[in-house]
Amino acid sequence: MVTVACDLFVLAPGSNLRYFTGFNDDPLERLLLCVLPLDSEPVFVAPKLFQNQIQQESPFQDVRIWLDVDGPGKVLAETLTDLRSRSGKTLVDDRMSMAIFKVLGEALGHNEAASGGEILADLRLCKEPEELDCMKRAAEIADAALERILERGLAGMSEQDVSEALKSEMRSRGANGSSFEPIVGAGPNGATGHHRPGSRRIAVGDAVILDFGCQVEGYCSDMTRTVICSAPSEEVERVYRIVQTAQEAAVAAVRPGMEAQEIDKIANELVLRSGLGERHRTGHGIGLDVHEPPYIGKGQRTVLEEGMTFSVEPGIYLRGRFGVRIEDVVAVTRTGAEPMSGFTRALLTAE
């Protein structure tokens, strides 16, 4: 846990602002910030147009508005002066745009500003039960969407058709949106880890990587399954067994108190031992952001704690031929790990 002496946090639109205040909107070219003092309630500095929206979405009602004719500088500087109490150091959300940070810097004057990104990430690492409930619901919706897609069959569909169908199925089941643009990689395209769906039509015999997820109240799911269109070849079956063994072993090993890199080592040793795969990071944290700490990779010393959530997604990618990846998001429990998805990890086939 990182600790830094400071007076204020300043947050810009994004997942950190949503987490700490409930207000959610996309980053803007116009200054909209929230100043979080240590000893009083947060205060927003925003264009007048956003006052009602902020007060509807957030329990914190102090919104200090600025007008286009005046610009935000004077109101922001006065707010920072009002709320500063001790050291004068201000920590800043490191996802803030440079243009907004420049205006903030001018308002801060001689007072010191530093990145608060690591502290904010630490505060969000372990999920509360309400957060876990949203993530489980998002995983259940994704599971149901995949089941429906496989019932329809894949042969003859384009990768883009499958992507759009997944998004539609998730929305129809109550998702607020997709966690990210689905990855659909058929045949040789599956050997590109993050292939963008295109016009290639899925053919009999293709191994198809489906990597997708959705949001419920802002919280993300993320899963990958590799589906074989018709009967798998012996080679595909062999590669699949290696990836499945690695994924299951890594999930089974998760315990509070171990370092994140230990999970990565377990998965990668099994993949590398096959002589078919190359090392890549085993997983990433997930919550309001689809990629956030903790990261599950070599050199990652984060000690796992109950409530942390992250993906476990080993894969093998044979260039020009096919790829196999299996991914589940798990939540660290007192005794191990609970996968969010209940969807089978057995080799899947679809006509």
C-alpha cells in the first residue's frame, strides 16, 4: 500500500471519479473536476450544463460552476484555496488529459502536484460484496450470450457477424454495454492474440477464439472460450488440453498471501513445457476498468488479498494456423479463487 502526505485529490471524468463519487461521464475537452479534501466532502468544479446531472448521480451536491465567458481558472483556483488545509500537496488522477492538467497547474500556482494514480488503484484493489455482485451478474449475462450463439452455430458467419451477435445478446439480457469490442479470431486469425473481427467467414474445421464481456452498473466481465467449428483435429485437441491444464492449475493455485507472479509462473511453466507456446502475461485485474491492477505477470509482486479480481488466461498461438485461449475472471476468497463464469471449460464444438 502506497502512502503519501497530501491535502487534496483531484479527479477527472473516468472510472476513479465514478468509484469515489457516483458521477459518470466521458472525459471532456472542457474542465470538469472533482476535488476531494481529506476532512470534508468532495466538491465539483464543472460547466453549468453539468450541474443537474452531477447532483442527480452523486450524493455530493457541492458543484461550483464556471461559465464559458469566464473560463474555469478563477473558480478552480478559489476552490483549491478554500479546501487546502495543511501541506499544500495535491495528488492528481493520472488519467487526466494534459490540456486539463495544464489548467489545473495554473490554478495550483506554487503548490506541488503529484500523481495519485497508484494510491487510487490501491484503494480500488479489493472489491466490496456489491461490486462482486455486479461482476457476477455481468459474467452470467456473458455466459448466456455465448450459449445462445453456439446454439445458432458458427459455420458461414463472419467474425464481425459473431461480434455483433454477442453484443446484441448481452444487451438483450440487461447489460449496459460491452466491456470492450469483442475479439473473434477464426482459423489463422486466432493466432493474433487481439484480432479485430473482420469479414472472414468461419469455415468447418476452424478453431475460433471468442473473447468478450459486458458491463453491469459499470462493472465488467471478461471471458474467452475457444470453439471448434465441427470436429477438432488431433493437433487442436492436444493444444487445447495444454491450455486447459495450465488455466485450471493456475486458478486452483490462487490463495490470499501469494504474489501475483506466482500464478503467472504456474500457467507459463505448463505452456512453455509443451514447446508450443511463448511466455505472455497470464492475466489482468478487472472491475470498473476491464484492465486494472493487479496484473498477473512476471515480476508482479502484488500480494493477493480476499476481494481482488483478475483474469487467468493462458494461450497458445501457432502463427498462420490457429490459436487457443481460455479465460476466466476469478475473485480471491479466504481459501482460494471463485470463477465468475460458470461456463464449461471443456473443448467446445459448434456446427
